[in-house]
Amino acid sequence: MNVSEVLRVVDQIIPLLADHGHPDKADWLVAKAALLRDPNLPEVRAWEILHEFHRLVPGMGGLMDLWLTGPNDEEELGLRKFLRQFGDELYDLTR
């Protein structure tokens, strides 16, 4: 599993959540990503965080269930498309 690729995707998801109605979830991702960037993080803890990221995507309350707010319906649909794309990528990278 390539942690730098996972972090690249997480870094794309964070502003979507922060700017469009879910700052609490963005803050959680920021904190977990900071831990993964710590070179002293034990490998077992890194795997736990990656597993948390994997579980974050599907299911009730997961990334795929979130609705992002925007100035109009068209933009909201576009934001949702981006979130779904990044969510799918995160899910695949953390298998």
C-alpha cells in the first residue's frame, strides 16, 4: 500500500469536506493524515489508520453518503461527483 498515494487522495478530499458542509470530517482527516506523515509513527498504527480510511468510504455516514453544499444544484452534483471519484480511489488504495 502506497501511503503517499493515500495521502494525495486524502488531501483532495479534505477541502471538499471543509468548504462544503463537513468541516468536522475534514478536521478528522487532517488529524489522521498528520499522524501518517509522522516518520516515527509505528507501522501497526499506520495500518490502523489506513484501515480507518478504508472503512470511511462506504456504509451509513460514510463518504458516499455525504451531500456537499454549494451555491446551486449543478455545483452540488459536480462536488458529489468529485467526492465519489476520490472516495472510490481511497477505497481502492486502502484495500
